[in-house]
Amino acid sequence: MLHATKNGDERKVRIAAIQCAVSEGQTAANVAAAADWIAKAADQDCQLAVLPECSLTGYGFDSRAALERVAIRLDGPEVQAILAICAARQIHAIVGFFEARDGKIFNSAALIGPKGIAGVHRKAHLPYLGGDRYADRPEEVSASAFATEIGVIGISICYEIRFPEAMRTLVLNGAEIIALPTNWPVQSSILADHFTRVRAAENMVYFVAANRNDSAAGTDYLGHSQIVDPKGVVMAHLTGETGLIAADVDLEIARSKKIVFEEGRFELNLFADRRPEAYRL
């Protein structure tokens, strides 16, 4: 398992979820807006800011050709702009975009920190919806849990919240925070109302969901971005409004995986009590 090397108060991290509109295909405007939101998160002393799925490119596209027109490269100017703001403000951010790579296009989310790109998650579970209908599925899939100076951050994207195996694998690989950049439409309210709490509680991990709150390409987006603690309790939440929510989290809680109701009499150790040999996944 990966673990960041932190001690004492340094294990406490302030994290943010950003809920905003995204302009389909308007990458320059989206990048400028993302940089502004990241700066606002830094102004609130946040060390991690999570933006919605495809926040740099938009999501609602109806052809492969449309994806090809908007897809950006990791070494392109759009990502360079996010690298610059993260370095200048000493903050980590997770931004999403359709990524052009080796002749393919992926729905990706990059974890960018003050020192550069800490990791990239490429969406492996693709619904028949929006630009995902024309995106490529990555051939090589590994747990996207990335060790950083602030902790181990796992990333999944939107639809992947429906796959508990994906969440559990992130945590088995050390994730203390799971970030979910998402584009939940209004039809997906069950995910915001229930799945976020369950994924946090069953894995004893902090869970951050950042969603859009606008309407575009015939889709109304739900909003309901939130930060959930390892017991499944919502720490901060938005409904339909544009904004930034933040919460102070203690990553030692996410690492312990133990609940003690009464010492020596009523204790739960969620990961030590697992029986992997009994599971077929």
C-alpha cells in the first residue's frame, strides 16, 4: 500500500469540491474558469481542489469527430496553465478533460500539484452517454491511487461510483481520499443521495464528489457536490448553486479502518476482518 509520509497535525488536510458550469468545447474559457476556482480554493487555505468531470473540455458531444476537435494533450497549453496556477498557489487540483493520447481519446482526470502531474486516471467504465459513447477504454488499467505530499489520493470518474470493486481497489492501494469528478445528470440523484455515503463508509475513506450544475447539450446536471467522511457523514454539501465547499479532514481516521464503540467489547476492524479468499470478483 502507498502512504504519504506525514505526522501529527500534518495529517490534517483541507479539501474542496467545486461546483460550476462548463462550456462545451470552449477550452480556453474553461481553463480560465478552472484556474480561477483553483485560486479561490487556495485563498481558503485548501490543499486539494476537485473540479467536475471534463471541466476543461466539456462532456456532451455527439460524435467522435467532436471529441477529436476538443481533446487536449497532457503536454498542451491547457494543462500547462493548470500546472502554473497549482505551482504558483501551492495547491493540488484534479481537473477532467477528454485527452488525446497516441491516436486515442480518453475521458481523463489529472491530479496536478505544485511539483507537476502526480497522476492521471483514465475512465475505464464507460456508459453509453455523452462523449463517453465515442471515447476509448484504456487497455492497461491499474488502481489510480497517487501518493502526494498531502496524502494518498484515489481518483474515479462519474459512472465508476457504481462499481464498488473499483473503489475498494483504490483503498487497498492506499487511498485516503477518493475524488470523483462527475457529470451527474438529474436522473442520477440516487448516486448523490446514497452512493457517496456508502462508498465512504464501506471503505472508511474521505469521498469528494464535484459535479456540474448547469444545462448543456440537452442534459440538465444535478449539482449536489459533497464531501463525506469515513463514517458516511456528509461534511459539506451543495444543492443546485454554483460554489465551492471545503472541509478539514484528518487522514489518520481514513488510515485506521477501525471503529471502537466500546474498547475490548464492541470493535469493528473493517479491513482486518475481510476474507478475500471467500470472494469472487
